[in-house]
Amino acid sequence: MGAKFQLVIDCKDPVRMCAFWASALGYEPEPPPAGFASWDDYWIDLGLPPSEQQPTPDRLRDPTGRGPPIWFQVVDEPKTVKNRVHFDLAASGGRTNPLAVRKERVEAEAARLVRLGARRVEAYSEEGVDHYAVAMRDPEDNEFDIN
């Protein structure tokens, strides 16, 4: 059996990042643990002082239970280098679709995510190669791809 894990993404604004990635991935805010009306109540119960609590929502879950939970952890330092890990969002429908259809779907998803606050970087396409992808940046400049 594999290890259970959550993905942790360092950020400045967890509320903004939750809103963006919930829309991008079809995730939803993680509810507080059972018995607590809010995450603040949970952290206070653990003894975490209010000065160390971060804004909520700051964590997401996959409503289907298939994907890992994601926690957006507030950090002081800015992002300075390329991510070593990034999301690849599958929007094309796969190679059973013609390349033109896949490209249209990828472009539609890129446009949707731009409206949500992402930034388009560049398209990856090469003559004779049956692949199309778009490199993007999320609202805090983290890299991700749509293919």
C-alpha cells in the first residue's frame, strides 16, 4: 500500500491560491476536522496562537477522493527559481482525439485559467510531433502545463 500524502505549496496568499487551484483542478476547500466549526477553532484547540494562524481557506481536497489534498502554506520568502515539481493538467482528451481537437481543448482551458488569474507563457508544438501543450504560471508565478 502506498503512503498517504498531501501536496504542500509555499505561497504568500493561500486564499487566492485556493480559489485559483480549486477552479483549475475541480477541487473544493477542505472542511475543518470533525468536531470543529472552523480551522481557526481547530488550531486554537491545538494551542496554536492566533498570530501563527494563516488565512483560510488554505487547503483543498479532491471531492472524488482520488487526488491528494493540497495545503497552501504561507511563507515569507518570495519564489526565486523554477519549480522542481509542477502540475500537468490533462485537458486534451488524449491521443484518441485528432491533434486539432486536442489543441482546441488545451487552448480553451488555457484561456479559462487566464481569466482566473494565470499567465500564459508559451505553447509547445513541433511539426511532425503528435503533441500540443501550453506552459502557464499560476497567480503566484508557479509553473504548470496544460496538455
